Amino acid sequence: MLKGLGQLGDMAKMMKSAQEMQAKVVQVQEDLNSTIVVGESGAGLVKARATAKGELTGLEIDPSIFVPSEKEVAEDLILAAIKDAQAKAKEREQSEMQKITEELGLPADMKLPF
């Protein structure tokens, strides 16, 4: 008769683990919003800052790229720096989420948050 209680205990343990995981995911998401990554192009002539969630927060552009006849080059450098920042943000987010899955003993390919 007491077999059923064991299953309830397991369910309670699973619920607690799920709540802990949710709390960790929320914390990591908050941390990613305040973590800054820097993408660059043109050997540092253009730098783009973004949160690790990918929100662009600033640009730093060396004035030497502003040559009227090289307008397309400047645009390409700016775009490349932004894309680099976004790629670094995505890598950082994936890395942080992978840490959570490893800590909780979940499969490495499990996508968080759900």
C-alpha cells in the first residue's frame, strides 16, 4: 500500500528540480541582459557592443573609415562588426544555457528555456 507514496515523493523531487532549473534559467537570462560582448571588424576600426542577448548597445567607429569614396566599405565594416557582436552574443547565450543543462544532468542537446 505504501508503494504509491514513493511515487509521490519522486514527483515532489522532480517538481523541486524543475523549479530550481527554472530559477537558474531566469537568473542566466537576467545575467545575459547585463553582460556586454564586443564584436569588431577592420582590425578594430569598428566595434559594436551588445548585450549577450544580442541587443545592440553602442558603436565605436574610427573616423579614418569615413572616406566619401569608400562609403560602401564603411557600411560593410559597420555591418560586419554588428554581426560579429550578435554572433558572440549567441555563442555566450548557448554556452551559459549548456552550463545549466550540465549542472542539472540533462541531455546536452536539450534546449533551454523550453
